[in-house]
Amino acid sequence: MTKLEQLAELGQAVWLDFIRRSLITSGKLQALVDEGLRGMTSNPTIFEQAIAGNDDYDQDLQRLVVGIRSVTQIYEALAMDDIRRAADVLRPVYNATDGIDGYVSLEVNPQLAHDTAGTVAEARRLFAALGRPNVMIKVPATPAGIPAIRTLIGDGVNINVTLIFSLDHYRAVTEAYISGLEDLAAGGGILSQAASVASLFVSRIDTAVDKALDSRVGNAQSPESDAQSPKGKIAIATAKAAYGLFGEIFAGERWEHIATQGARVQRPLWASTSTKNPAYPDTLYVDTLIGPHTVNTLPPATLDAFRDHGAVALTLEAGLDEARAQLAHLTDLGIDLAAITQKLQDDGVAAFARSFDSLLSSIEEKCERLRNDW
């Protein structure tokens, strides 16, 4: 049994945080699925690296530049083709798990992150155009994204909620999901066909909090021993605390009322799982976050590291009280975690928008070169 299969036995699905045409056409994606991979995620940065960074897409670009097509239309044609191909490879996983896994995610235009109506319209359009039951549309957990999530779940659109950094973000997301399911039920929708994950970006939390802690020490605050210091611990503590909330939220009378109608829990998904600090183990955000009803989406290098030397054991539920204490200790140290995580979300939205703009520019440049070569 492979390590990915062992994780599945413990209730955690591993998805791949990467997409590229050659991964699909070469059979490498199918090989990973055969090994136990159960889904994929993408984002504007991943597509920028895929499309702009190699010649996988040049033949399609030559075809698409003929006629009148905007750069955005060309991007969508390329991206949606990849998503459909990947979804088809993963469709047997979707069927075998009765719709729990086997999903591929595509992000709405990040420039719509603060536009509720625009996000709803874009997500509906993409979901319909993709024409696959095992796709999810990624919507950010911004103030404008939260009501969009409720509306879209109420419409029966599968949603991967992205850019969650705090427990407050997570609470708002789960409320939007449950309310959306209630709306779907009221409209006569089939709850068992609605799927969603809530993506908490973990490593970026440690990067930002560690920087704040280092700044505090640099400002002549009394240093703590390594055992006492929260450095490198807050991302995991936040994930554990979110998982504790998950157990509380998806229980009780309100949840059971729709669960009896076929509703499924919105699984926590651990994203941004590559270790940014070389002093930390390269499988830190995998080994420590293993638990039932969760997903971990891994970039290729982290997936390879885990397959090579990762540890498979139930770790997520251990130390919840300690995790909550670590979060509380930050306040004692004068670290404003709420402000840090909100800035992380704001910066994440801006970074995806920059990647999207850069992606469109790269496509435009490639198209221009192809035209000049004729």
C-alpha cells in the first residue's frame, strides 16, 4: 500500500497543487492517480508557470490566435481544456468515492475578489462551461466572496473556498456553506451532489508570524527559549484549532437536519503546504496535519518528499488544547494575529491578481511572436 493510500485509509485525501498539459498527456497524472492521488488544485500562479514557462501550449496558441479572440478568451480556452482533461482522468476516483473526491479546481478571475455579483456570475459561467461534475470553482474567502459562496452553493455549484488564513475566516466560510445548503434544500436541490472544501493556507501563516516574532526580539523584547517560542508553530496550531471548530460546526441539530437530507461536510483543506523556511522539515505541513475528513493539496516537490520520507499517522487531533494555548500566547506577546492573517489574505488576493495579469501578458507576447513567425 502506498503512502497516499495509507492516508486515504486514515480519512485524508491527497490532492496535487499543480497542473500542466504535459503532466496529463504524458500519463504521469494517471500514474499518480493509480498511486492514490485523489484530486488536483490550480491557481493563477500555477497556470502562469505552466503556460508562460514552456512550449506545451504553443500548438493550441497557434490555433487560437486565428480569428478574433481576446487574450482572456485564449487563457480560458487553454485552462479549461486542462481542467477538463484532468477531470476526466480523475473521474473514476469521483465515481469510486461517490463524489467525495476526484475533483479539479479552477479559480475565478482574481480581479473579482471584491465583487460579489461578478464572482457569482463568473463562477456560474465557468462551472457550466466546464461541463464536469467533478470540478470545483475556487472563490476567495474575502468579505465579498463569502456571500458569493452561499449563493453558489445554493445554486449547486461545487466550491473550493480559497485564501483562508484565520479562524474568523473559517467560521464565516462554514456559515456560508451551511446556509447555502439550506438554500439549496429549500429550492428542492439534491444536497448529496453539493461539494465544497475550505482551504486554509498554512505555511504563509508561519512565515508572517515568525517575521513578527523576530521583529519583536530585535526590538529588545525578552527572548524565549526554543521550547517556549511560538515560532514555526502557529500555522499548525491554527489548523488544529480550525479542525476543532470543524468537529463542532458539523454536528448538532442544525447540521443534522440537512445531513439527513444527504448534505456532506465541507472538508478542511490544507493549502500552501510547501515549507518556506529551510530550517523546518520539508514535510512539516503534511506529517502534522493528518486526520479524518480532510484534504492536503501538495505541490510536486512536497508530494515527492512525503512519498519518500513522510510519516503516516493520525496527528491532527492531538494537542488541540496546546494549540489553542499557543494562539493565546501570541496575544500575550503583543502579536496581533488577526491583523497578520487579514494582511495575508489581502496580499494573497493581490498576488493572484498580479499572476493573472502577468499570465495574460505572457500569452499576448507568445501570440504576437507566433503571428510574426507566419
